[in-house]
Amino acid sequence: MDDSFQLVDVFSEQPFMGNPLAVLLGSRELDTQTMQSITRWLNLSETAFVLPAIHPQADYRVRIFTLEREMPFAGHPTLGSCHAWLASGQLPRAADLVVQECGAGLVPVRRTPGRYAFRAPPLVRSGAVDPEKISEVARFLRINESEIVDCTWADNGPGWIAVLLGSAEAVLQVSPQREYPTRLDVGIVGPHAAGGPASFELRAFFTDQRGEVREDPVTGSLNASVGQWLFQTARAHSSYVASQGTRVGCQGRVYVTQDDSGQVWVGGAAVTRFSGRALPF
């Protein structure tokens, strides 16, 4: 095997301030176990493996792995894979639209100057979270249940539960448990004061394969499902900018819009910072 790879900085205009993604191109010779081993060795939140498309309408296919498992869909690997695929010299069928094939189906990605935006996939689970689960989430976040303004399932593949707090400041003050015995994916969101560079602050917490609680720098899948929720509940209108990664030293900026048909699009920058070739193994 001698495949090219790129390390892509996703969801930030500032160098090394977004969510890093490793993209391996031409990965058809790799089996699932090897992909998982590579992902764990790289120790990034996710690694993407680009393959030839199977669906006739797709431009390429991607398999996305976290440190624990393969994901049917994830946001920053979608934008990062699209960028890496184009940067490698590939041409899509349409001039301004790339169609990605993944476990969740076909995901269109728009290209605009300096940014990419994917169409938010439909939720596989939505609606109210039962009281026992809300209590568990509060314990996981180490906050009082009274601080939770609203809570919903926002699962578009990873399994997110979205929690609304009263303000961006409340979001930034959360200090969750460091270890947790079961897998849990929790996103928290709170509004910024009007007039600032971002309308909402987000944070994303998940447990890894060792039971350690990790915080993702910038999370496209969470921003997609939270955006759908915020528009549906009229907490956001038309478009907004979300900030994420502040507590882990990043400056993520996610541009969330709702078009005239009601479809939500999630956008941001994607830039290759390093590239090379994987040596045979």
C-alpha cells in the first residue's frame, strides 16, 4: 500500500484552530480492522478513508472512524474529506456541488469561496428525552437539572443528546465527569449576547473506548442536528454563526443556514495543513 494522505484543518479560518482530520485517499485495500487501528494510532477524534463510489450519483465514498467505532456520518470528516478529495485533483460531476456517499447515504456538499457546506442529514432519533436520561445527562455534565432549559434527542448517526443551557457563559463553565462507564454523546448549546461574532456557543462531549470523557473541538454533526432543533423551535431564524472549541483552545466557526425549502446546511472552512504518503505496512 502507498496511499496519499492529508491532515485537514476543518471549521476555522485561523490556522490550527479547527478540528484536525486525517484523510487517507485510495483506501480500497484496507480492511475494517486496519482502518480502526490506524484511527486509534493517529489519536484524532476521527479519521476518514476515501474509496471509489458505489452509488451511481456519488462522486466518492468515505468511511469514517472514531477511536471507538465506525460512524455512518460525521460533519467535520464530511467537509474535510470533500476538500481533500478535490485537493487531490478529482473533479465532481457538478461544478458547485459534490455528492459524498457514506453510511448515512448520499450527502451533498456545496462549494463556495473559502467554505464548504453539507446538507444536514435527517435525524434517526429525535424528540423528548425521558426524565431518567435527563438526570443521567445532568450527572454526566455535573450540573443541576434546573440549569437545563431544554433537552432533545438530536441523533443523526453519532447518537447526540442536545442540551440547551441559559447562556453561552453557562456552556463554557461546564466541567463534565472525566470518566464514564457507558458510551454517552452529549452536546450543549447556549446563546451569546446579541451583536457578537457568534450567536451560540456549543460544546460536544463523548466517551471513548477506554471510558474517558473527551471534548471534540468542532463538531459538524452536532451543529447540524442542533441547527435543525433551533430553527424548529424558533430559537434561530434563517442563519447564524456558532462558536465551538473555546475551552480546548480552538476557534471553531460554524455557519448554519436554513434555505427556503427548510433544509439546513452546515458550513465552514477546510484547509490542508500537511500532506504526504503512507508508507507500505
